[in-house]
Amino acid sequence: MNRPTRTNNRYSGTRKPGQGAGRRPAAQQGEFALPVTVTPALPPVEAFADLDMPAPLLAALTAEGVTTPFPIQAATLPNALAGRDVLGRGRTGSGKTLAFGLAVLKRTAGQRADSKQPLALILVPTRELAQQVTDALTPYARALKLRMATVVGGMSIGRQAGALRSGAEVVVATPGRLKDLIERRDCKLDRVAITVLDEADQMADMGFMPQVTELLDLVRPGGQRMLFSATLDRNVDLLVRRYLDDPVVHSVDPSKGAVSTMDHHVLQVHGTDKYAVATEIAARDGRVIIFLDTKHAVDQLTRHLLASGVHAAALHGGKSQPQRTRTLAQFKSGSVTALVATNVAARGIHVDNLDLVLNVDPPSDHKDYLHRGGRTARAGESGSVVTLVTTGQRRDMTRLMSDAGIRPTVTQVRSGDAELSRITGAQAPSGVPIRGSAPVSDDRPKRGGTPFRGRGTRSGGESRKATEARQTAEARKAARIRRAA
């Protein structure tokens, strides 16, 4: 896997006289000035068949129904396949995984990794994104007889160490777990010739930077580096300066990330009516991802939705990886229709035909807003992002939307309004509790502290069966009263 000879010129942040053939792209608000390519970039392609890829890989693309490259793929693949360092920006759902993944697989094809010594590394910030990348690339890796290993926290480290000992050409990893395996001497990176950072801005923002730089320092010197993200702001600057050599820069979407097939709505609600509005939206026909700020708030709303008759499930960092995997599978299959989540789900979750994202708690900045919203309107589909805003949050939300380059439709609503139903499909929930699905609260009494109640009783000595029967009867009575009204 020989890397082509190139001008050895690190990005300096300023353009030197005579450097580059064209004008430097203007820096977007909040972004660093993108580096100028010294070596001319290869032009984009119109079809995968125009690329230098092996026949089994092209056949696998056809078998998977992937016929025409998305813009980010058409732009970056010719240069990535040639071994160039790549700095790529494309909105969520734009096809970045195949943009770097096909290059990694093609350039690794025909080689065999020794025990504990992978040849290519893809670093991602979350477990969900790691699994998504693995799932997306597995059919193509299989076609090229390449072995992949997924290394993430929350799963058996022994099994992951075993996969590395058996030999894996391509490793998809979160930084913390990979560092653990290296410290256990179950993995070495000195033979890694291709390194990818997916969602590079989040890697730089979430406290991963020391781990990321430590891992990048361990890979083989002179190897290929690729950074991909929906946004490339100043937090990525350090990585660009330190690790990318004469990178080809491709930005196929505006940095402010607004998607033409996505509608944005800000619904002004009274604080006392917020839960009721969120519940009616969650009870709509079809699936919805609902974002809140904290694990406690996610669990609380999930319990409320289940008691109201909505098939809901919680997803946050306090769940084990098997729980998170099972919840996502249920949401994708439709057995769970409302996925209530913290920002852990804002990146790395792809669900086909998801047409609504609901922010019960507005995000803290415009990047979080864009990544939350990116769960819908993916790959050219349409979708809506709805944010509930109380009186005290309006000014901050206006500023956030301005930073995101978005002009939302602002509507004042109350629960039960026809306008709320028109915008979101909201409807009254059945009122019949979903049995056997309520999550256990993090503040549930434990042995040794507050007296622990046995499984068969609730507060006041009422049995679980009696409690469920009483709640069901009350819900049915309430539903009859609503219908009569």
C-alpha cells in the first residue's frame, strides 16, 4: 500500500505566495480557513464504474442497490483511492460512510493482518455510530474477504480482544475502548496505514482530543489520513495542522447545514402544557425521535409515554450496550414508535423513512441542532424538525436558528389544537398503559439505603398486578369520558 509522493507542506493557516492553483475558499462563520491543496485534486466521477475499484466491490455495490455515488462520494473517492489525505464535509445522511469506507476497503484489499495488528482504523465518537459504520461496510468487506472488528465500550472487552487476536484488517473503534485494548497489549497500531476520523468535530468537542491524538501518534508514520464531518470548525484545526499532509478539501454542503428537503418548526408552548404537547406528538402515526437534555428527563418522559399508551423506549449513556442495541432494533422495526433520547442518538443513528424529529428540550448550540435534525431527511428524503419553546427560551432559540442559517416556521400551539396535528400529526394517545415496558428509574430505591420493596408490591402495599389493573381501568374510564365529550 504505497503512498504517492507529494509536496510536503503542512497546513499553516495562511496562504503562501504562489501556493495552489485556485483561490482559497472563504471561511464560513465559526470555521477555520480551509487549507489550500498544493497537488491538484482529481475531478469527481459520475458513476462507481468510473473508479479504480475491484470487480467484487462493484458487484457488491450493485447487489446492495447502490448505483450512483452521492456528491460527497463522487468528490472524495477518486482522491481517497489515490492515497491522498482528505478533509470532507457533508451533511448528515449525505453518504460519508461509503465515501471513506470504500477507499479504506479497496486500499486494504489483498492484504492480511497479523494477530493484534490491524491495517486500517476508523475512529468514531459513539457506540451507535461504530455499529452503523460496521453494518454499512460489512457487505463490501465480505466481498473483498476482509475481516472487520468493532471495538466499543459497553460490550465484552474479552470478545473484542479475541477478534483482534484472530486478525482483523479493518477496526472500527471508539477512542476509549481502543486505548484500553492497547494498554492491555491486545492491539498495536504500528501497521495501520489508513486512519479515518468520522464526525471529526464531535471527536474534538467531546473531550476525546487527548485520546485521539495519542492514538494518531501510534499509527504508522506517513499513512493516509481522512477526516469527515457535517461541520468543520476551529476545533478540527489542530488535527488538520498536525496530522494531514497536503489534504484534498471537499465541502459538498453549506457549513450551516440546512437541508432543502427538511422543514423546521418552532412551536411556542406554555410550560405547563409542554408535556401534553410532547405526548400528543409522540402518539402520532409513524415514528419519531424525541430529544431531551438529561438521562433523568429521558427516563421520566418515557415512563409517562408508556403510561399514556405510547410505545416508547429510552436511549442514553446510562443504558448498557445490549439495551441500546435492542432499543434501536425495536425502533427500526416499528415495535417502538417513539425513541426518547439524549444527544447520544444525535449522531450515528440511521433509520429509514423517519420523517420527524422532536426537540422537547432545545439543543444548546446550532451544531447539536443540525445533528439532531440530521436523523431525518436523509439521502434525499423529506422530513421535519420540531422544537418546543417556552417563553423564556424564545430569544436563545432565535439566536440558535440564526447561527444555523435556518428560518423556521414559528407557531403558537396548545395540546389538542388542529394546527398542532397539521404540523406534526399529533393525536390523543390511547390512554391504555403499555404493560411490562416501563424502564427502571436510576433513582429506584436500592438495598442498604431506602428500604427496598420486593417485586410483588408497590408503595402502600398494593401488588403490581392490582396496580396495573387499577391503572388500566382508570385509563379506559378517562378514554370513555374524552370520547363522550
